[in-house]
Amino acid sequence: MDGLRAFKRIFAFLLAQAGLLLAGMIFHALEIVRHAPASLPVITEMLFGALTLMILRLAWPMASSSIELFWGTSVKLLVKRWMHPSLTIGAIACLVCAAVLAIGGGSEVALAVAQTIAVGAFLVPFAISCALLISAIRRLRAYRNGIGMMTANAGSAAGLQRAKASISSELGESETTVRPNPQGFTFAGLTSKPWHDAADFDWVAGFENSVDAITEEFERVNARYREGIRKYKYAGLDGGHWKSFQFVTRHRELTENAELCPITTSLLKTIPHYPSFRDAMFSILDGGGVIRPHRDVSNVFLTMHLPLIVPGNGFMEVAGLRKEWRKGEAMIFDSSYHHQAQNNADSPRVVLLVDFLHPELTEKEAAWVTASRL
């Protein structure tokens, strides 16, 4: 999804831009040689040239973050300092020529001057594009050589799951990326990694020690209050195979549901800042259910899975690092990384899922997050 494929998209755009600028430059140069006498077509050409240059100017910022990530800060600065101004100035020059011709008419000399200015307007960004293409080709070669060397070292060695996942992401061969989400609200200074050690959270032991009691409460809800189990709605995820019975949603306790499961609720209250959770729920993934790769948009929450019913042959994957659910063994991860889940068994998999506030938030920061409804 990222890595080499993303860089190739930047390269393809740069190559297309160079071709377009070269075509425009040649066209206007031929117009000078032909001494075209009509002013209206030249005005139209000037306007079309200005539009082309401005569209290219507007397109570059969209690739800014990818350029920095996959090509380097120096190239990003070069684009900002040279490419952006050259396209903007070129577009303005073409517009001025069109205005002058429209107001003052088009003598043969005026038309030739306008076409010459248009050639210059295309020439400068074309030259910068060529310089960037040379750099891009070198970068592409280095990228391939580096990935090839790392693949050779990781392919035959055992215990290199993280290295292999990272290489796969860089090649764009994985459905997931190993980078956290760059979108949404990001809280500065919080430790960021795909998987966290559940042993680092002292309240987790209470959940693991009570897994049988929590499972019994789920089974009672599933048998008697099935109306409370509903399809879990998440943007971009289709199908009705993911269901939930919610205790907390968006910092709000669902009192009626909480009262049905007193043991589970009492344990949830041991988690700092309760009920300031994004979600706390029984999460049910039907047999054969797949939750495709997705990322949440803030790093202020971590997610716990406490497996309750695990039919086997299923997994949770975060940033390309896969772990199987094991009953009673809590798993904690950062959902701002790409993550996915798959239940390959015929029967449902059930976990207690809790999105809780990152433990490195101070009391005041946690209160601010809650008040801001992140």
C-alpha cells in the first residue's frame, strides 16, 4: 500500500508532467516558427497553458507527505522552493499575455513575444522536472537494491516476522501498512507501537483471572437479550458478520447493558478514566467473518482484546504482525496502525473489546480528551 508502489506513483506523475510540459513547449515553439496571424487562437492557447500549469501546481501539494516519506525532506523542499513557484509564475505569465493580447490586439510581433513567454513558462518547470526525474531514477534503483538485500537476509531466517512484514509493506505487496495513521488527531509524545505487552497494565490481570465469569455473562446475554446484540457499524467495513453488545460508546456508559453484566462492568471500572472509552463491548465475529484492514484516526486510545470464545483457526493482525486469539490471554494493540481480523472457523469468535485511553496521558490530558470527545 505504501513504499515502492507509492514512490512509483510519484514517479509516474513526474514523468507525465515532464511529458506534458515538453509537449506544451514544443507546441508554442512551432507556433513561433509558423508566425500564426490570428490573435484569438493564441489567447485561447495562453489560457489553456495557464490552466495546465495551475492544475499541475495544485496537484503537487497532494503528494507532499509521500514525497517526504519515500523520497526525502530535501526533495520536498526542492519541490516547494522551485517547482511550486515556477508553475505559479508560468501560469501568471500566460494569463498576463492573454490579457495583453485581448486588450491590445495581436500584431505579429506581439504574438511571437507571447509564444516566446509561453515557451519559457513551460521550460523552467520542465528543467526542474528533468532534474527530479534523474534523482527519482537513482532513488528507485537504491530502493530496489536495498529491498532486495533485506529480502535475501529476511527470507531464509526464522524469527524475522517484523522484518518480513516491514519489507512486504515497503514493496506494497501487503494489504496493510506498518505505519500508524497520519490522518485524524494525533497526540504528541505518546509511545507508538503496533502491539503492547499486556503485562505492563496492572488491571489486565483482573480480566484474565475472571475470564470464565465474563464468558458466562456473555452467554447469558446471548441467550436472553439478543436484541442488544447488533451489527457493529464501521465506515468502509461491509457485511453483517461483525456484531457487538456495547457497554460504553464514545465516553458514554450504556447503563442498561452495563447492569446486565455486573462482573464485566466492575472490571471495566478498574481501567483508568472509565468510562472515557471509545468502545467497550462484547465483539462477535461470525464464523468465516473477515474484518478487512483499516485504521482508526487517533493515537489517544489503545485496544484490548480479551478472548472469551475462541473456536480456533483465527487471528488478529496489526501492522503486518499476526497473533492468534487464545482464551483468557489479553492482547493490547494500537488501532491507529492498520489492523485486521479473521475467523476461519465455522462458529463465532467472541472477545471483550475495550478502547481505553493511552496510559501516558496525564490526568489533565485525559480530562481534555474526554471533554473534546475524541
